[in-house]
Amino acid sequence: MKNFVTTDWLKDNLNGENIVVFDVRYQLGNEGYGLEEYKKGHIDGAVFVPMEDILTGEVREHGGRHPLPDLNDFTTNMKNLGVENGKIVVAYDDGELAMAGRLWWMLRYIGKDDVFILKGGISEWKEKGFGLSTKEVEPVKGVALTTRIKDEMIADVEDVRRAMGKDDQIIVDSRTPDRYRGEIEPIDRIPGHIPSAVNYPWTDLVDDIGAVDGEKLTAHYSRLGKYDKILVHCGSGITGTVNIMFMDEIGLQPVLYLGGYSDWISYEENEIVREAEDVE
């Protein structure tokens, strides 16, 4: 798998001079979780990356709950944390892939291609009995980090509006089925989904990550291959990256509607479909 490395691979290469390892653990609604867990124990040499401080920008009226930070600031932060040209970046979270996926996607967006996700995350690392460290890590600042913003990787609300109803474009909602149908909405103020969006829950493949291979991915996304443009979204641009990375594995080229559902509902004129109303 081209976007992942295994825990065995990382253990064997952990001390390489060209490896930078990032701990991106995070829980929505519990901002202190990641750092607390990092202090309890992390992969030796891993640097903690706070979601809200480095991977998220200022929340405004539009743009969703986790907009991008200023890209110059993000690039500087990455460089200060050790990212540079020629360095391989490995990101991990608890194993759900979404938090590490956010960093993976952002680094790809600014043009760094040698970035990977640790398959199974720190959970699999611990299951295999590999050691953890509580030692504070002092990052070695990178020397040069060349960037090239890949605007083709991203979509905005206007792109989504144009895609609705088009035969050659499809909108993929990565949220859980109950949120997609509008049965519940634990985070955003209005339940439901974007009209014409289809549901590919981001957890579908994560729950059995050990069995994921190219054949399974091809079967899972078989209906999407006929579309010229695949627009993927979630609630705010985090869990949707899981679908993005898996689609990329099999040669699909999706774009991320970064603001996601939380951005969509910030526009009063945008229509919302709530399937739960249809069955009441």
C-alpha cells in the first residue's frame, strides 16, 4: 500500500536519519486528549502535533469547524518540527487513521509526497509489544522545505453546488450512516446531508484494516470509477481524509471538500436532505 507503512517497517527504520515521526492523536470535543496520551507514552522519537494549534486555522462564519491554517504558517511549523526535503514523514494516531490522515493530506496538499500513515497506529504498535517512551522530544529544525500548493486536491462550496445532479460528478459523504440520514447530529446544528451525496462511512475499512488490500478497495469503491470528479467530504475535513487515502491507493483522484457538512450548513440557502423525516 503506497500511503501506509507497517509497524514492523517503522520499528526497523525508526532510527534512520531521514525519518520524522509525528504523533497526531486527537479526540473531537476533548482537545487535551492527544497531549495527555503522548505524555503517557509515545513511539520513541515521535513529535506531538496538536490538531487545533497547527492543523486548524481560525474558525469563521464559513469554512467549517476545521478550516486550513495559513499555509505559510503551516509550512513554517512543519519545518520547525523537522520536516524538510528528502525526509520521510510517518504520522500515527490511535489507529483510526483520520487524525493522521489530516496531516497526511495537508502535507500532500503543500507538495510533500514522501509522507505515510502508520497502519494500525499506536494501538497496533502496543499490541505487538513494541516499546514506548515518555522522553520529551526536541525537534531538529528542517533546513529546506520546498512547497507547491496542489489546488487540484481541494473543493469549495461552489464546486459542490455545481456537482449536484451532474452525471459525471459524485459527492461522497464520509460520515456515519446515522448522521448521513439525519437521525442524529452530535456536533453540527442541523442534521441531514447534502442533496445527491452518497454515503461511504469512513469507518467501513478502518474496522478491519488488517484485511484491506487492493482487491478489497477496488470492490468497495467500484461504483465511483465512472465519474470524472469525486468530491469527498465529512463533517469538517478530518475523517474524510480516510476515504481520500484509500481511493488514492487504487488510482482514483478524489478532491476534498474541506469545510464539509459544517461549511455547507453555514449557508442558509443551501438545501439539506434529512432521510429520517421520510420514515417518521
